[in-house]
Amino acid sequence: MLALGCLLLHLVGAYASASKWKNIILLAGQSNMSGRGGVQNNTWDAVVPPQSQPNPSILRLTANLTWVEACEPLHKDIDVLATCGIGPGMAFANRVLQIDPGLGPLGLVPCAVGGLNGTKISEWARGSFLYNQLLRRAKVSRRDGGSIVGVLWYQGESDTVSEVDARMYKRRLLNLFNNLRVDLGSPLLPIVHVAIASGDGAYVETVRKAQLGIKLEKDRCVDAKGSPLQDTVHLNTPAQVRLGRMLADAFLIQNHVATLSNNISSPY
């Protein structure tokens, strides 16, 4: 009897991971997307707020391309050169399912890489290692019948150091979004990107202006300005939770304006 019960649980789990994958979200960018909330002196405090707790309807694609139940830190096996903590992904997913349970199960595909020194947007250009890894993971995520329904992008802090990089940022970001849509065969793939709250250099406002000035169909920008930081660049845990919920509301309003806008009041 016990063996039969275990077999049934295995079959149910296999069905959930292979047959119910309908809504996939790509998470890309650098360290604030991969998550540094709760990390001090290269050690994560392991504090997971209620909004970021695991949910059986939220899975993640691991580095070895298998689906498992998602839990923080989402990028622990992707952004491997740094210590990862709380990011916006789990708070985003829980908020989405809170507002629209019909979108579950959700499959999160962590692809953000901050490493020890951050990543510039030029390192995400088509044909680069980071872009190819993002594309490969995105394509694999659909192999069991899933559909990619959105991209969350948070990056730009490393492009605030050089004036040239800052001034080129808008063009490079547009190229990234357009290339990704073409290479995934989804010309109107929904994107929600973040206007940075901080940066490594003197050109934060130049990069922010570029991010806020993006005008693409099915793209929305969420402004992180004023978010509490735990160091000079990285959002703390409460700020990551708030950002995740803001990203969720922007995603839902963008894709379900008629049915959901009246249900969304505050990201807190």
C-alpha cells in the first residue's frame, strides 16, 4: 500500500512538472535581479519573508535544466560567483498567483548574472555567452509544452561608470529586447523592465532616463528609485519584495487590463 502511495505521488509530481507547464517567466539582468537581499559579508541570512515563501504552483528551472519547486535564492546555481539572497522573483510569482490563480502553475527561469563585478548590457548582446545561455534556457523551458509569457529585466548599474556605456544604453536595451523576441519567435513577448535605483558610477540618471524612455509595445517600466539599499548598489530584502510585487502588478495590468486592473491596488 505504501509503495502504491509513493508511486501515485511520483506520477502526480511527474504530471505536474511535464504536463501543466503553461506559463513561463524569464528572469534576467544582473545582481539585483539574481538577488542580494539579506546578504552581508558574502553570507545570506536565510530570512525568507512571507511574500517570498515557496508555493507548490511555482517551479524553477535549475542550472541542469530540470524543474523543481522554487525557493529562495532562485539564482543560487546560476549566479555562482557571488552569494545570492532574496530577489524579486518569488515575490513576483506569489503576487501573480494571488491576483490571478488561473495563471498557475508558473515556471520561473533564472538567468540573471551579477557575479563579483556586475555585468554590462554589452555582455548581453546577441551572440554573447550570457545571451546564448538565456536563449538556451528559455528554449529548454518550453520543451514540455510550456509557453513563455513574460520577461523580467533588471540591469544597468554597471553601465553607469562609463559615459559612453550610459549613452549607448537605450540602443543596446532596445536591441536586446527586439533580438530576444525574434529569437524566441514571439514578436510581442511581454517584458517588464526596471529603472535602476542605484549604480556603480556617476551616470545613474543617464541610464535611468534611457530605461524610462523605452517605448515598445507590450513593455512596461517599473521604477525602483527610492528603494532602500543594504549597500551602495543592492536592494535590501523588503525592497526586493516590494519590487517583485510591483513587477507583478505591471505584468498583470499589461496583459489583463480589462479583468485585473480593478483588483490591483497596492504592491505592499
